[in-house]
Amino acid sequence: MEIPYAAGATRTPRASLPPAVSTLEDPDRDDDAALLAGLRARQPAAFERWVRREAGRLLGVARRLLRNEDDAREAVQEAFLSALRALPQFHGEARLSTWMHRIVVNAALMRLRTRRRKPEQPIEDLLPAFLADGHHAAHPCEWALSPEALLGREETRRLVREAIDHLPESARVVLVLRDVEELDTTTVAGLLGISAGAVKVRLHRARQALRALLDPHLRRGDL
Amino acid sequence: MTCREFVEFLADYLDGALTSDESGRFDRHLAACPSCVAYMKGYRDAIRLGQAALLSTDEPVPGAVPEKLLEAILRARESAP
């Protein structure tokens, strides 16, 4: 299986957000070489160590894309087997963790493509409306609280996740890949088989739609 | 610049992908349009809320591998060619 990886493909740095989860720390860097040697030598202990090191994080990635626990676990399982098959073609162009991240994203996207699509609200219904002269049809209001104040509440996190789940899938996937998994536009375009321009349009629409879904709750200070 | 145009190119503006002339037009529109100031703030906040909500976890040990998943992966490896 060809693993789509572009040398130099980057994660987009994310400003002013809590650290740690969004960056790949390097305690595993020294481990990579020894781990790779063990994997290429088909050592069972190396494989188990690799799974224990990566699977939890990869499960989080798969969950965010698939929103179904069974599917997410199966995607992670498929990802490890795919990675083993592709190992002869991996020459250390990227960190092992980065490479695995890409593989599990691919595995999750392949699962999404085989799923039956449920009826979705057209994203156009969630985009802002404008008058003939270009002014907002409904004047936007600022939200009552900052993200930092809101995110301490489980109710907010649940609301936001539900709003993201409500997005049309093509929009939701781009939002997750770009804004959460921090894959750059070119990489996302390759993974989805669409143009970079299409990625940008979908992302912008997804963000607008998310704002629209959250607005009725956050402007009233419900949370 | 209209509000419609402002919203249409908002992502490029926030990404710093506009020319200085174009950014200047955006800045001038923001200075005169409280509605677009509010819209932009909500747009940015929605991005941050989405990121943080999806990355937060309620699991007791974030990043832990469920043992059943580990076992399934190891079993699959054994039976793979």
C-alpha cells in the first residue's frame, strides 16, 4: 500500500493554544532507530513496544475522524498492519510517529468512504447571509465568554463536539484534518484527492458553519 | 469592501495570505464595522473551541492503549502473512 507522504509535508503551527498535545515531543526520537531496527528484524517484542508507544495517541486521531469507537479501533489495527507492509519503503524521511499519524489518518479516511452516508444539512444553510448591498443580514454579536473560560466546562466541550458532528462530513473531515490534526493544505488535498483550493474553501465553510452552530448558545451566555 | 467580501476572504486575512494593500482594506473595514469585528472574533473562537474540544479527553489516562485493542493488534500481526 502506498502511504501518501510528501517529504517536507508539515504540520501547521498552532498559535495560542495549550501546548503538548499539538506538538510531537521528542522523548521517542532516540527510541526510533532502535525500534526500527527491531521492526525490520521482525522482533515481536519490538512490535509490541511500538504498539504500546503509538496506539493510544493514534486511537485519539481515529476517534476524532470516525466518531465511532469500534471503527476507530479497527482503523488503528489496520494502520499498524499497513505500516508493517510499508516498512521496507520507509527510510526515515519523517519521524516514525509522524509517519504513523499519516497512516492512521489514511486508514480512517478509507473507512469513512465505505460508510453509508446519513442525511446531512446542506452547509449553505449554515453560512452567513448578506443583504443585496453586502451587509450582514443578521448582525453578529460577540460571544459572552472567551474560549478559555468556556472550555473549562464539560458542557461546552460536549456542545462543541456535537456541533462538529453536525457538520456535513466533507466539511467536518477537513476541519479535523487542518485545524485539529494540523496537517497542511497540500497534505490534506492529497489525502482527500481534491485540490488545495477546494481544501481551503471547505475549511472556511466548515469554520463558518461551526460558528453558526455555536452562536445561539454562546451569545446568550448559555454556557 | 462589503461585509460579504470581508467574510469571504477572512481565512486568508487571518492566515496572513493577503497582500499589504488587501490587508489594509480589511483593517479599514474592521475599523468601521463592529459587526465584522464580532464575526471575526467568533470565527477565531470557533476554531479554538473546536481544536480544544476535540483534543480534550475525559479518559482517566489520556493516550492509554486499551488492552483489548493491544491484544487484537498483536493477534492480527501473528496471523498476517
